[in-house]
Amino acid sequence: MRIARRFIVSGRVQGVGFRYFALDAARREGVNGYVMNHDDGSVEAVAEGESEAIERFERALRRGPSRSRVEQVMVDEIEPAFGNSGFNIR
């Protein structure tokens, strides 16, 4: 089943390659959407794909790259809207 989720990741997640880590994870899982930094120091990722792929993507976000320190991940279910647009850094 195709689902979509919005993730807000906070902690030490900017300046540590987090967006590129998310991009690699999304491409590995075949997930569509985007990742971007927020002014408050958090990172937003919006992902759409098969439910198992989204679960694996979320686990990767919760782990983060080696230099990061993920303190919190807020998750919202959203309506799928990306189709097969790929995954991009904004």
C-alpha cells in the first residue's frame, strides 16, 4: 500500500550531512519526496512510497548519519501526492 509521511527531525541534524543521508536512504528505498533544512535547526523530510519502504526510511532518519544526534522525530500521516517524482534536497 502506498503511503506518505512528513517527518520533522530535531537534534544535531544540520551541518552533519543529514539531508544527503536522507537522500541516499530515500533512493535506496525507492521513496519519493524531499528533504530540507528549517531555520529552527530541524530537518523536514516528506516521503511517499510503499509502506515497508517508508518504515525503513523512517528507521534511517531516526538513526541519522554518524555525526548527527537525533533527539526527536515527529511524524504526520499525509496524503500521497508525489507519484514517481523522485526524491530531492530543497
